[in-house]
Amino acid sequence: MRSLHWLRPTSITSAALLLTGMLQLHAQEKQDITFEQAFRGKATDITKPLPVIKGWADATHYLEMRPDAGSGRMQAWTVDAATGKSEIYTAPVDGPSVEVREKDIFYKSADGNTARLTNDPQEEKNPTLSPDGKYVAFTRNNDLYSVEVATRKEIRYTNDGSDVIYNGWASWVYYEEILGRPSRYRAFWWSPDSRHIAYMHFNDSKVPVFPIYSEKGQHGYSENTRYPKAGDPNPAVKLGIVPTTGGPTVWADFNENDDQYFGTPFWNKDDGQLWIQWMNRGQDNLKIYSIQPGNGAKKEIYNEKQQTWIDWFDEVPFLSNKQGFLIKSDKSGWTHLYLHNVDGSLKKQLTSGNWTVKDVIQIDEKSQVVYFTARKETSARFDLYKVNMKTGAINRLTFGNYNHIISMAPGGKYFVTTYSNLQTPGKMALLDNSGKVIRELGDGRGSKYDSYNLARTELKTYKTRDGLELPMTIIMPVHMEAGKKYPILISIYGGPDAGTVYDTWKLSSTQQWWAQEGLIQVAIDNRSSGHLGKTGMNYIHRKLGIYEIEDYMDAAKWLRSQSWADADKICITGGSFGGYMTVMALTYGADVFTHGIAHAAVTDWQLYDSHYTERYMDSPAENPEGYKQTAVMTYADRYKGVLRIAHGTMDDNVHLQHCLQFLDKLENLNKHYELMIYPGERHRFEGLKAAHSLGETNRFIYHNLLNKPYPEH
């Protein structure tokens, strides 16, 4: 660093003037990004890509994808973790694969050859290779099949698929809320030895139909979906196990007509049994049963109860040789690891304290160590740790005040971390299992990083009315003027355990543009977002949305009190649950927020699906006052300010019904609002409609917050 002793001032006043002049001169030497860079994708070179690590070839070699100098295509290289020596990796990186093309299943072998496995006018869905690679399971017309790769012979396992009976294909509420969107409706699972397929059988006949209208064509049409709203009958579900080679289904010993849920099952490789998660309709009692594939007999392994609700387990890691299994539970108020014997009895609680375990990365049984990620140092960052299963000793393996994303080698000898924080673009390093850095692999800081007037993102905290401390991030304008007040745009989501405030690099060209234009950009998390563990989430039970909006109001009040804040321009925006928070902000919190942009907003929890809503609210019959208290319509008479509402007409998640019932209330109260309807769009806008929505959002910001025209480029 260049010494400045020769510029030493003679007084504090002259020092301040000198420093101000130097900073202004330094800023003038730098440049702002352009509109084309912010909104048209023109490169800034503020950051650059990190190495593309595809995983690990074995315990000591990771796979890196590099562009081939001749063809430009990506070529896999294997890199020795210890020495850094690399060579071209000739084996297929991803192995054999299957996909649906022209409604049929195509198989691609490890050597790249392609074969068509099915030839049927009806479309096959979710083709999934067996672990031994000999079969492909799939669904067709809501029945479950497989096809043998070598012979193309099809095996049909079920015959009762219809418009209300689904085999291996999830009912909507299971897809959305239990199995998850990444399942793509797949509800079947291969056994590790490829000898059996477990699947769910759904009967939607008692689930109410909700019509979703399309305006297409001369007469339009209705898309009728089986969608259980809060308090409605759910699908009846059975769990079956069928031999891969065919034969009758063995049904697990449950009564499909009981009001219950089943979660993702897990095969126990040691004994070949299927472990299934079960939950009551109230979602405050979770059990794990072991199912015998031969006769369907069940045995209770695990039983957990909570006063509020319980979330499904994403995984149940098994130790080999029937030594037990791990449970990641938040029953203490914070998510921690529990080691159980194979019969279900608790052997040891491995972690404890007011912090949250995120994922089990790997179990090293030889060393009796569990590697896991957690928010232990601070709730805004993730680190890698190891805990000794015998002593309970915990060691942090990652370093610095960074957020870490981990890829660990089989056996746990090495790991790659991609790390960053709000002020530091992503970097990548290779470490060993003691936390020693072997070498740095990449730095995302681009060649022009120092050439721009970059906005800084700061992590701050705010206090709620009842004394809780929660985080927010603030991006201040890059050309702030003393004494000037600036508009504030608050971006939120707000759903339970779905925080958005983390100490990780996020700065985008669009955010940089808004900072140049004089917009203060804020992200806020509420008490249920995960920073306070399950303890924070439990507040919201039976009144989903009230504590959350009050937390946002408390944060916004702090922002309004700052000397640089324009209290007449406090805008909030979000989609889905964030849309709900936005319309609540302009009604329940209308004395704090002045503007809002709500996308696909929930407005009344009675209109949303059974599983999600009742987890937090119980049923409308059990909690009528809670449903009234959390409905936006209850506070419509308080609405003031400027609210923009956007919704897709074919949203199959948060139905347009939410929007229309709220608008009906506003119109009856003679309230002004802005509306953007997107014909044919679902819960997330895509293509041209997404571009239009983004453009209209930008225009809203320019017109209402910046008071100048939207740049026409």
C-alpha cells in the first residue's frame, strides 16, 4: 500500500476535507455500469466463473470440466487432490442415462450409444434406471411399468390407473408439499439391490376439483385439478412393494382411509426393508415404520411429537452392519443430530446448542466421525464441521467469515469449498479433513472488479417489538449526497424456514444499477425464517403471517427513522408467500409501508392447500379465529398507498381466486389499486410474460420511487 505520510494534514478539519476530496477523486476514476450491462446481459467482468467441479472420481481425485482447446466443448479432467496433477478423464462422467423424447424412453449407455426402449403412442414419464442399470421404471397413464434394457421387454405392475387413481405418480398436494417439485411427480423408489420397487398408490376421488380457466381458442377451456384446500378431504394413499420381475403388489399394513400422510421412504440396505415416514393429519406426530417387503408387516422404529408441527425428514442416513441411523430433528427448538440404535432407541445426541444443523455430508464409520454443515458461528453463514460419535467433540473445518458450500470426497479425506461473503466474490479451495488448505482453486474476482463504483452490501440487525434480534442486508446508493433522502425497496419472501438474508456474495448488475440510480435496497428476514431455529418458527403456529408482518413493520420503522430514508417511499415486494406479506404490508401495515408489488399472493389461507396450510394453522374448523386474523381481506379497509398486484390466470399453486377475492373486497371499499394479469401463466411467469413483468416492475420503481422516466433502450 502506498504511504500517504507526505499528505499528513495539520488539523482534523483539513483531514476531513482532504479525505473527502481524495474519495471523490477516486470515485471519479471509476465507472458506473451501463443499462445494457444491467438489463441486457452485457458483460461487466466484475466477476468471473469459478472452476466447474463435477464431483469426485474417487477418494483422492476430483473431476473438473475444462473447455477443449480444439472443439470448445467441455472435457472432464481428473485432478489429484494431493499433487494437483491432472489428466483427461476418459470414463463417462455421468454414466448411463435415460430420457423421454418423442413420448418414448431413450437409453444412453456409458459409451454414448443411444437406444429407444419404448414405442408407444402414450407418453412415458419419469424414467428411472435401477441401481444395477438393467431396468428402467416409469409411469404411463398413471400406471407403473419397467422395461428391461437388454431385451426391451416391458413389465406392467399396475392396471387400475385412471383420472383419479395414480400408481407411482403423485397427487398434486404430495408433489407440491411432501415429495417436492424436484420429484416431478415421481412416487416410486428402487431398492438398492434392484429387486423391488416401492411406490405410492393415490386415490383422488374424494379430493375436491378446482377449475383453472384458460382463455385459449374460441371457447376457452377448464383444467380441472384435484386440489385439497384447508380442511378438505386429502387423497387416500397406499404404499406398495412389487418385485422387479413382476407379480402382485404387497401392500404395507396401513388403512388407506385413515386421515394421514406418508413421506418419502428410505430403503435400508442392510436388511432390505423399507422405512416409511408416517404423519397424522395434524402434522404434530411423525413416526417411522420398517416395512417387510414380503408381507407388508410394519414395525414402529421412531416416534416424535411436538406441540406445533413437525417437518418431514429429507434423509435418514444409515450406519452399516445394523449399527444404527441418524435423525436430524428440531424437537429441542434447534435442529440437531441424534444417533439411534437400529431398533430405534436413542444412543446419543451428537450436537446441541442454539444453532442449526443443515445437512449430513458424510459418515466415516471407521473414524467414527460425522461430517455436517451448520449455522453455528452465525445464523447467516454455513460452515463444515465434524463430530466424533464416541466423544461428541465438534471441530470446525472451514475457515474465515465466509459462507461455505461443500463437495466432499468419498471417504472424507478431502473436500472442496466454494466460499464468499457479502463483500467478497466467490472463491474455491481444496482442504483436507483436518481443515488444512491444500490449495486455492479459483477466485471469482473479475479483471474489472476495481474499475467500477461498486455498491456495498452490509449485514445489519434490527430488533422486534418483543426484543428479538434479526438480520437484514442493506445496499446503499453509490453516489449518496449528504442530507438527501432516498427511497427504499424491500425484497422479501417470509415463509417458514425460508430465509433470504445470508452473508454470501449476491451483488448483481441489476442491483448495482439500482444503487447507481439512488435506490436503497433491503432484504429482511423475520423470526420464522430459520435464524432463530424452530424456536423462532413456533411463534407463528395458528396465526401464520401476523408475527412475520409485524417483524417487517419493526424493521421498516427502523429504516424510516434513518436520516437517509425517504419515509414517503417505503416499497415492499415479493412473490407467493412474499406476495402475501406484501399485501399484508399495504393493509395490516399500511401506516409503515407506502408502496408494494405483489406477485401470486396468498390472500386467505382457507384458499390454499391442506398440507402446507394446516401444518402451521391447523384446520379452519379447529382455528376459525386464526384464519380470520391472518386473511388479508380482514384488513382491506386499512389499505392505502400504491399496490401493484400481478397474477397468472392458470396458477395451479396459488389460484387466481386469491387475487379476485381480494380485489372484490377492495372494489367494494372503493379502493384504488394496480393490476397486472398474465394470461396462461402459472405460479412462475416464463418467457415473454416474465420479461414483461420485469419491465413493468422496473417502470413501477422508476415512476413511484425514483420519480423519473424508465430509460428507453
